[in-house]
Amino acid sequence: MIDFTTLIEDYRRKSSMQISIMKKIFFFMFVNTLLIPILATTGLNETLKKLNKDKILNWPNIISAQLMA
């Protein structure tokens, strides 16, 4: 999926394309290995709904409470 979306973006240089791939991989790994397990949800859709429901200033409290649990 990451490679496909990068090909659609049509980069002029190969190095720009590789940097884009690395950033996307980091983002997806961060979400899948840290945010979703900490928030105890089953998918990205539920995680985003949960974070959208609360104010952004409360995010650290929510994450720390789930991390300690």
C-alpha cells in the first residue's frame, strides 16, 4: 500500500520517493505499535474516533492512563 501510494505521487527524484516511503512506514508503525495498543482499541478507525471525541489537551492523560493500566 505504501509503495503504491508513493508511485501515484510521482516524485522527480528517487531519493525523494525513498524519504516519503520511510516517513510513511514510520507513521504506520508508530500508530500500529504504540497508539492502538495503548488506547486499547481494535483498529485505527476506533482510535481516531476516540481521540477525536476528546480534546487534544487531554490526549496525554488518556495515553498515560492506558499505559499504566
